[in-house]
Amino acid sequence: MAAREIQSTKTATEADVTQPSSSLRGELSAVEACEQSIAKIDDEPTLRAELEGCRLSHQRRAAILG
């Protein structure tokens, strides 16, 4: 029974490590998507400002996860 508990703990630990890594990749992808969209917007200052806010939010989360 003890071996099962150890294996279960190991699996949970591996999942804990994988999740932040996956979340970090997602946040970095979101930053890149925002940057690409911002680069294409010239004549919509309100939309551009909104996207810049989203980009900043994703950058902050990436910094926390990284």
C-alpha cells in the first residue's frame, strides 16, 4: 500500500510541474498573438489600447509563472 501512495504522490507532483509550464506557454502565446494584432492596427486607437492592456496582462501572468 505504501508503494501505491508514493506512486500517487509522484504523479501528482509531475502534474503540478506540467501545469505551470503549460500555462506559461499559453501566456507567452497570448502575448505574441496580441503583439501581432497590435502591429496590424493603425486606425483604431481604442482597439489598440484594449489589445495593449491584454498584452500587458498576459505578460504579467507569464512573469509570475516563469
